[in-house]
Amino acid sequence: MPILPTPDYSPPLPFRNGNLATLYPPVFRTTPGTNPCHERIETPDNDFLDMDWHACRIGKSRRLAIISHGLEGHSRKKYILGMARMVTGLGYDAACWTQRGCGKAINRHARFYHSGETDDLHAVVTHCLKTRNYDEIMLIGFSMGGNQILKYLGKNASRVPAEITTAATFSVPCDLGATERLISKPTMRIYFEYFMLGLRQKIRAKGRMFPDVVNPAELNGINSLRQFDDRFTAPLNGFKDAEEYYTRSSCKQFLKSIRIPTLLVNAQNDPFLPHECYPMDEAETNSNLFLEMPKHGGHVGFVLNHGDNVYWSENRIKKFLETGK
């Protein structure tokens, strides 16, 4: 599929800056009004995942959107709630799930989520199909959650249930190694420290539960996500080191095998994404992959100057569902 034309999205002048567009929403956006219903599900490895259900606002639905958050997020982040509000107004139920280790309760195993984790996503999909009567499922993911979805759809397409008919992803680090190198630059320190704040807390909690497996003292001296992934993410999830983790988990290599209509939106001014994360060759050779690169948006930003608190990414989902691209 040829790369989609650059959209006419033009936010208010201050939000044309990628960093401001990234930093403003989590701090200043009004929390979208929703009424989620919580559920905890068991995983095949005897652990659990937390989910929030949002019911369709225009009657009983047989269509579902499963929404995945980004690094150090959870199911009640503002961008997740905004998307849930949008899709439930379009005739879908929404299932917003919290990645393993990102909820308030500490999980039972030492390992926690990572950017290439797809088994937990599959567990959520399977649970939704077994317990509720859906004919169609759409997958929506942001940042890390988008990478997981694209890997899930492309790595083993025959594993993907037939009920999953479409997907849309935003601000996706398609090449994890290149993304890590960018985030580790001194100019990106504010983002690194933001992510590490939650990651350090997770490691200390895991260290108290699993002192023979997780050693919080190894947090000392960590100055990059690669160092964190070398010491914790990789060994806890069966990877030799961070490099193997990034190589095996990056979705870019699997994009050519995606079999369902899939939207990938990466803003050109996303401060997290190097040029490797704009997979133009892959989009041009796969008729199911729609790559869109707006000039503005930042990372999971996409601010609009509207009083209804609806962001451009949410309107983009509406257009995608209406037009198929």
C-alpha cells in the first residue's frame, strides 16, 4: 500500500513542537469521562492481568476494541480513556488492559511486561472471545502497546483469531534498539527519568518478593534504558541481553506479514522516534499496512484545540473505521 498522504492535522501553534505536544496531555489534559468496570483475569502461567470494560454507548454491541497502553502506562491513562470514549460512541465495547506489573497489585511472578510481550495480549483476546459474544475485534495500541500489536499480527499470523479484523497503532517504536539510543541522549533525560521512576519502583517491589531472583542493588549506576534492560528486562524474560531483546522484540521485521487492515500513525516530530521507526518500505510492499506520518503530534500527543476534549488520534480512529484507511 502506498504511504498515506500527510494529513491536514494542524494543532495550535505551541503544540507544533514535538516535546510540548508530548508533555502537555499527561499533565494538563482533562481526564475523559468514562465509567469503566474492572475485571481481573487469570493467565495461562498462573498470573493475572487487570482489565477495564467500557460498554458501547449506543446499545448492545457485538464489536470490541482492545486497547493497549504504552511503557509505564496503565488502563486509566488519559489517552486510553479518551480512545475508549471514542470507540464506545462508535458502536464498540472497549476492553482496556493493564500490562503485567503496571497495576496496583504486584503480580505473582518475578517477570513483568516488556515491549515484545504478545502472550499476554493473546490471553486478553482469548478471554474476551471466550466470555463475551463478539463477531469483530479491533486492536488499538499506543507506543509500546502498538509495537506489541504489530508484532502479534505479523510474527505468527495464523495464531491471530479470525475475529480480529482491523488494528490501529500510534507513536510506535518499530525499532527498539534505535529508539533506545535516541532516548538515552542527554537531551532526552527528562523522558528517561520519567520512565525510570516507575521501573525502579517495580524492581524494588520485585526484589522484596523474589530476593533470589531480583537484586535492586543493580539499579545503582543505571544511566540508560539499555543498561536497565541488560540487568533486568532481558534476563527476567529469557533474553541473553538487551541487544537480543531489542532485536527479537522489534515489530519492524514482522510488518510485511500483517494480513488485516492496519493503521500505523507516527508523527514526524515525535521526539522518541528515530528515522528507523518510519517503515516506508514495509508499507509500500504490504497492501494491509497503512502508514501515516502527520507533521505534528509528538509522542502519544495529537492535541486539538477543541472544547470537547477529543484528540486528533481519537478522530483518526473514527475516520479509519469509516473509510478503511
